Amino acid sequence: MSIDIARKILEASKQRARELRSPVSIAIVDAGGHLVLFERMMSPYGWATGNISIAKASTAVMFNQSTDAVAQWGAAIPGFASSLSEMTHGKFIMAAGGWPIRMGGATIGGIGVSGGNAPGRDDEIARAGLGALEAIAPAIPVAPPQQPQAAIPAAPPQQQQHSRPYMQPTPTYPSMTPSVSSPSLPLSAGGSSSTPPSNSGGGNQQNFPASTQNLVPEQPLREEYPFEDQPYTPFEDNRSGGKQ
């Protein structure tokens, strides 16, 4: 809360107090309960009204409602007033005359008035200060009325079914072209491959590899025996017990 706003609230409350011929003490605190502005209209007297007005302003900020409302529901709780007053070091009281100060829907502080010479005077003087705040509060712009939108015709069921292509299933793997293996070519006596005659009649042609010189024909595997070419000689018994 700025000091300028606090002064305007204070002056409006003082003006109402003069009209009612009721000198009072007026206290204004910020949203944290810290004192911003204070004035005691009856200087020589009413020293107790100063602390009471500060307590009313702090209580209004503490509960974000008027002190009169706090007194109505707090009176039914045993020990509520004494315990809160002890915890807040005397900044809590249940008596009418305190109101939260709101601007733009947010609580920015509180006002407390004490010392009225008639019942309800404190509350009336405090509400007069809040009336001055409503005059200086910025107006909330009103949103222009929205034009009704034309109803969009619903698409037929068949069109809605194909309007979301990303929901269609997709194959997991891409299709691969099968490879065609070329037949083995017969080799000539010189080791070079013979080229098949080309079909110039426009029929189907088969593509063969360009170079087949290094191709070796498959030959059956043959087991090699190291003693195949040697004649078989049976062993002769040796009379002496050995073998030749």
C-alpha cells in the first residue's frame, strides 16, 4: 500500500468523524499488518484508543474480514480472544471498527477506528474511508459480449472415418525386392565364359554379370589317400618274432 492511498483513506475517515463530532484514533496498516499511517484526533486524551485502533486494523488483515464478524464467531470459542492477543502481542481484538482494505479484488491492508462516542460510530467512520478508496480504484474493463458462432455442420460418419490418416495401420518392415540369382555359366576350354546369344526379338532378356572369367566350375570333392598309388604288400611273418 502506498502512502498516498493511505492518506486519502485517512482524510475521508477524518471528514466523517468531524461530521459526527466524534474525535477518534485512526490506524492504517499494510497487508502484512505493519503500521503505515496513524492519527489521533483527540491529542490530549484517548491514549488507549491508539493501541485499540492498531489492533483492529491488524485483526481485520489477519482474518481478511471485519472485526465485527470475527467477534461474532470468535465469542463462541473459549479462550480464543485471550490466546490470540497473547500470541500477537496485543494486536488482536474482537470489537467493531476494523475493516480490510481491498483494491482490485486483493487485500492490500486494513483500517481500524477507535474512540467513537456512540455505538456503531467506529464502524461507520471506517467504512467512510473505504468509500474514498472505491472512488480512486481503477475501473475494471468490461469484456464485450461475444458474438454467437455459427454452428458447424457435422461431417458424415464415412468422412470422419478417413479424416485422420495417421490412425491407419502401417507395415512394420518395408517391402524388399527379391534378388534373382543368375544361373551358372559353362566355361570354355580356355577358361573364359561363353556369352549367351542375345535375344533381339524383343523378348524377355536376362542380365548376366559383365565379367565371369574368375568363375571356377564346381568339382566334386575327392578324398586324397597318400598310399593310393603304392601297391599293397602284405606283411610277412618273421621267424625271429618280428615283422618285415
